[in-house]
Amino acid sequence: MARKRQQGTFEDLIDIAAMLPWWAGVFIALISYFVLHHYATAEIVQPTSVAQLGANVSSQLGKMLATFGQYLIPLASIIGAGVSAFGRHKRNALLAVVQKGSSVSILDDMSWQEFEMLVGEAFRRGGYTVTETGGGGADGGVDLVLHKDSEKFLVQCKQWKAFKVGVTTIRELYGVMAAGGATGGFVVTSGVFTQEAKAFAEGRNIDLIDGAELKEIIREVRPSTFPPEVTPHVTTAASAVQSCPNCGSPMVRRIAKQGANTGKAFWGCSNYPQCRGIVAID
């Protein structure tokens, strides 16, 4: 089996910059150039005694590194900023495509990389700080690490076109959660989950999001570039519920996926899973 080529320092710098907002990469490029350029052009005092040779060698080495670094670090930062900007544009485009689509099958047409980007953007717009690990591959590992209110959540994405997600995947995530000290976890799939998987997730703070629910979540989180839809205001018992009785956060309409109320609509707290407040819709 061919061994994966290891990245060099320059590529690592690009990856780090790509994880930041694009403007942060540009800022780092400017600051690093001016700071390193100052050291690269500074005069080095020649030693006048043997005791000063060590300090002189260190200064020469530092100047040499600054000479190369004043160009390499800004260049890597600019390239990373471009990658970040492109990624942001692509995430927005994926979100818009799914929001406009009328079928859940649109998720199956994505590559696994696009699916992970879409899921990450949905969580990001839900108020989480999202770190894309990039190490999951087409099938395996934790794909996203979420942080919100000092709590950590792990996300595993399963973009499977033909298979149900079984209990093995849920068990693996639960083990990683325990080892990593995560508060909770999410398994997100474009398909569905087996009954065994649903049963195991119960009571373990693992939320299972299937394709239909993911599409519903994405529709609730509209991009800022989309003008809000104007709908007539209808005062009903259901629409009167606007805030969570537990924490006061806005509530969103959801459909029960399991249990005795499967298929019925209810109001769920938008701060889920931190708050699990619900209100029935009569």
C-alpha cells in the first residue's frame, strides 16, 4: 500500500491559515512580513571577542531565517486566506442548494467532502464554533469538533447512499466521546438509522440526525444573503409559542422521529441540545 506523502512546513502553514477567516490570513501576512523584514534587514554587530561568537552565530542564524520567512510566511498566509475564502463561498453555495431543493436525495448527490462541509456550516450557523478535522475520509473518524458555551461536541458524518447507519457507528462515537471528554455527540447521515442505533443512542447524549431532519434544520438556518420571506401573520395556538419555557430562547417547529409521537409536530428549543425544552402543538 502506498504511504501518504507527508506535508512540508509550507503546506502546514497554508492549512493553518485556511482554518482561519480569510481576513485573518491577510492580517497575519502583513504583520509577519513587516516584523520579519525588520529582523532580516537589521545590522548585526560583529564580535570583538571570543565570548561574543555564540551570540553572533545565533544572530546570523536568526537573520537568515527571517530573510526566508519574510516571504514564505506571508505567501502561505495569503494562499491559505484564498483557500478559506473559497471554502466559505462553497459552504454558502451548498447551503443554498439544499435549501432550494425539494428532495432529500439532493444530499446523496454530494461527495463526502461536500457533505461534511454542509453539515459543518449548518452547525456554525446554529451558533457553534466548528473545527473541521479533515481526517475522517469517506467513512471513519470524527469529522467535526464543535464548541459552544465551553462545552465540546463531536460529530461524525455518514454520507451513505444505500446503507442504513448501524449501531456500530454509534458505539464508536460514544467511546471517542468518553475518551475525549466531550459533552455530547452527533451522527449525521444523508440516509436513515437502524432501530438498534436509535436504541443505543437513547440516554447517551448522542443525537442522530437523518437526511430528512438535516434538510429541515438547514431550511431553518437561512443564509444572510437571502432576503427573508414575507409570510402573512396568522395568530394560532401553535404560532403563539415563540420562546422556550425553560431558557427563553426562540423555538422552532420540528417533527418527532421516534417514540409514541412519531410524525407529530412540536416546538423544540433552538438552543438544543443544551436545552431540551419542548412544547406540544395541538
